[in-house]
Amino acid sequence: MTPSARRQKYQEKGYWTGIGVGITEPKLQLGPRRIDLASYISTARFLRSHTPASLAAVTCRNRNTPPNHFEMPHAVSMPSPGLQALVLCGPGSSFPTFTSNPDENPKALLPIANRPMVWYPVDFCYRMGITNITLICPASAEAAITTALNTNPHLTALPLPRPDILAPKELDQTTGTAEILRLPEVKELVKSDFVVLPCDLICEVAGEKLLQAWMVKGASMSDLLSAPKYSGSRQSPFSGGLGVWYETKTATPAKGEETDFIAVTPSTPSPVAPPKGSLLPNLSNLVTSIPTDSLKDLMETRRGFAVRHGLLRSHPRLKMLTTHRDAHLYILPRWIMDFVDKNDRLENIGEDVIGWWAKATWQKGLAEKLQLDEVLRKEEADDSDDDDSLQESASSPQDDDPEELRPSRGIDDNALDGKDFDGTNPQGASLKVPPIIAYVHPSGADAPMIRRVDTAQLLLNVSLQLAKVPSVEETGSEAASPFAHAKKVAYPEGVKGRTTITKVDSLVGENVTVEEKVAIKESVVGAGCQLNEGAKLSQCLLMEGAVVGKNCKLTRCILGKRCVIGDNSVLTNVEVQENLLVEARTEEKDTKLMSSDGLEATEEEMQGVLEDMDNEIMAQNEEAVE
């Protein structure tokens, strides 16, 4: 039964009355109750994915509702939004001290405030209502991540169903994020609109609010309700996307943190004030996005920053931001997979896919050069097949030289301008490019945390910030943050007398042994660590199984797993590799202590280098003789 027939059936029985759906209406009447538009859409997706028999089992709250009927949406605590989530577990090249062996110790398992890094994005997906979660990692790291999902207490405590792991054969440590979407295994996996997020994302914002914001501002009502495409309105009949950007100039800034240059314009305001706590006031239309480093290179080449007249004509109210960073959290429509597949020179989602998509919403003729018109017509044809069971119509005309029109990373905009494009598609109808919505997170002191943790300094800063979150024991489960731990000191039996632990800004994990006269201030101590008599920690992060000797003094240090710090050592702003033994009475500052194992060249490698040098000298001599 088609969705429209199912709706008509329930209307005829009188169960579903008074429906009024409007794109700009934040509320609609559904029987005797009023519900959010986004909640209605979530439930509509839920209905499309269930049969009447399965819906009959849903508990009814309204006593006036027939026993074989369902109530919308109150009988469903959190309907599935119908989205898939892809968590990209990268190599962690920015953590050389702690991921020197990324196969056994991948970045996704580095601890942030005593939880594996990948726990945070997975938990965020569950809080959003998404249970179809896939972790994408290189094949070499699959075993380590699988073991962690089955044994780590924080990961095993996550709700069911468990995340799946996908390790494509062609995925390696250097594959770009957009290139991942072109891998055969990923193309086969993605069947619906989806969420992409990195394994190093910390997001305290309620995921369901981001989802509702996308449904109201970015999603197509036709797509959400499986209705025929209607292009008579000012909005595009196709779903757009949503990305998240956050301010880097916070109370705990990280030196050298990456930033992005973005330009946004105001989104269409709603005629009704949004409810309290809504993210709608912080939504804008993205028109330009480029990493700050790439922008600097471009400005050096062009000796300045040029703003296109077409951009100013299309969007006179333009706001440019230079201190924000792309969180790499995107809600994307299914057609973006075809878009990436058509433009095989796009390497990264943030810089290439989002950047070119944002430009195509206003730059004349760019959508055709990116083959967006072809992608969207295919999407429309596929939807028509699903609704009417018709064969796909003939494909649209191809460009004379599609390879020439595909964008390359870092290509000059002028190379994509073309000569005689008028911004229309071959069928003569103006192409309405779906919008890419930017959620620009506010930077207030009380604002929820959004941060990427992709450097050692950010690993320390964010861990210390999370250590200040009150525990569930202090606030109760109802008021607790999603990042709150059950207790600040998980194993008080291991703490001896005459010790000082500032619980307000510290975390001490399970099975930690703390001897007498130890002082722990604003620090995170991982499970199984041992702190010997007289040790003093200030603003430190200790990973699992680290040992600190007697009378050591550590300040702003990160200790890897199972490393040992000798007695009477003084370390300041030092990173210590896992399993490393630091000799007693060591004094170091602003350095990385790493083992030299594996760094020395073997005799064969040295012999190969010498032979290459000899061959190069001989070739130069022969050229000189000639």
C-alpha cells in the first residue's frame, strides 16, 4: 500500500483528522493534540518503515483511540528518523605520540575523559534517535575496534543494536572523506538520507534538535512524506543538507587549532516565533566555505581576496566568519552519493563537497558544470519509480566534455565559469539547487560543548573540561549532562588517607591506586593507574595503566598507556608514549618522550640508501661527460 493510500484509509475511518501541513508552519493540528512539525515528520518516516501489523503492537495512551490503532507520536518515545549514521574513524596522524601503531592503537580508541573517543559520536547518534550506525575504518584497524566494542565497559554499555563496522578493502590511512563515499562497500551501504560525523567529535547539543532544524529548514517535504515532487514553490523540491560550525575562540583555546572561512546569509524567518531551546535562530544559508589555510594560499596567489559580484547581488546581507571551525557533522540527502560519484575529483567532504555545493546555490551555471541537474533529475526519476512502479525514463543529455567540467580540488573558480551558461538546465526549467544550511553554534559560556579533538593539546583541554562536569551522584540522573560520569572517584577504596583530590575538576577511574601524600588537581586519571607516595599532578591526563613514581611532579602532561615515570621526576607540558619507561630524576619541559624502537634504519635500508646515492652520482657524472 502506498503512503497516500494508507493515509486515506486512516482518514476514512476517522482516526486521522484535521491535518494541515505547511512548510513555514511550526505546528499542525492532528486530532485533539498539537505536535511539532518535525515530530510529525519523524513519525511519518516511522510509519513508512513499518507494516500495519507491527504498528498494532504499539501501546495506545488515548482511551478514545481504538485498540487496534496507534497514537501519533506519543506512543513512540523517539521514532526512528529513518537516517543512517557513518562515523569515520581516521588514522590519527595528528597524535604521533599515541598512535605510532595505528593498527593496534587507532585514534578512535584514544581516551577522552576516561571514555574511548568513538564513544562520543556513537552516543550522540543514539541521543538523536539513530540506531543504524556504521563505523568506517581501515581494514588494519578493524580488529582493534571490534575488540574494544566487545570488551570496553563504556562501549558495551551503549544501547542496542550495536554499531556495525565496515572496513573497505581500498580504504587506507590517506583516503579522503569524499573518496570514502565512492568506495563500493559504502555506496552499497547508504540507502537513505544519512549523517556523517568524525570519530573525534564531542557534541553536547541535543541531536534531535539538530535533526528537527534540518527537517524544518533543509529537508524537502516531498522527500519526507514520499509525496510527488512539486517545484512550484520558492523552495527546492529536493532535500538539502545541514552542517555544524563552532567558535574556536573559547575560554579554553588551543594554540594552532584549525579554522574555516565561511560566509552565510540569513535564512527565511518563520512567521511564528520558534519554541524555547530551538536551534532555528542560529541557522543560516551557507554560501562559501573554505579552510583558512587554503584561503591564505589563495590570497597569496591572487594578492588579495576577491568577492564575486554575483554573490553580492544574490545575497546583499552577507556575514563572513573567520574564527569558526567545521565540526564535520553533516546531515546529507541520499542524492549526495550520486553527486560525489559524478564528480570524482572531489576528495574531502568539508572542503570540496560542501564548498562547491554552497557555491552552486548562487553561482550562475555552476550547478550544471557539477552535473547537479543530472543528479537531481535522476533522483526525481527514482522517486517516480518508487511511487508509480514505472520504468526509469531516458537519461538526460550529457555534456560534451564532462571530464572537463568536473571540479578539481583547489581549482580556480574562473576555470569553472564557462562561457555561455545562463543558469538553466537543458529542459529549460530553472534548477533550484537544494540549500546547505549552516548551524553556527553560539559561543556563550553556558552554551553546550561542540569540539573536535584532533590534536594532543585539544585531547588534554577537552578532557579537563569534561572533568568539571558534575557527576550523576551529585546532580541526579534527570539533571545530569550526557557526558557525566557516575562518580568523580570511581574506586574510592583504592585511595589511601592523607591525599588531596579536587573532585570538582578531576576524574579518577576504576581500580586506581593512590598512595599517601598524593595531590591530584584538575586532572584525569585513567583506569588501573598507580600513583605512588608524594606524587603531584596538575592539569594532567593519564591513560590506562600509567604508573607515576614517588615524589614526581607533573604539570600539563599526557601519559600514554602503561608508561612508567621514575621517582623524583619533574615533567612540564610533556607527552609520554605508551609502554615507555622514563628514568628516575628526569626533568623535561615542552617535549615528547618516545621510544626509538623502529626508528633506526636497518643495515639493508642503509645499504639501499647508499646504493641510491652512488647511482645518482654516477648519473650526474655521465651527464657532465656528455
